[in-house]
Amino acid sequence: MNKCVYCNSGISDDRALDVCNSCGIQVWGEKMFRAIVENMEGAKSNGTLLNSDQ
């Protein structure tokens, strides 16, 4: 399980962004955070997101 970079709460291992929903919304706002997550998940699914595990 990964941890949020801001509050260290647990988040899903398959998530493309290491920020929980609560912190992401506080940092970027709801609409921007939703757009960031959608874009990063799309990049992860089509293979264009660099993965630090590789």
C-alpha cells in the first residue's frame, strides 16, 4: 500500500498519483485535482506515465 505524500494516509497501490483525495482537493481544488487524476490515470493506462518502480 502506498502512502499520501502529504499526510501519510494509505492509498491504493494502483493509483497513478501518491496523493489522497482529501489532500489533493485541499492543494489543487476539486475540479483541478479530478482533472489531474484523470489525466494521470489515462497516461498510466496507455503506458506514457513513467513509473519509478521500473
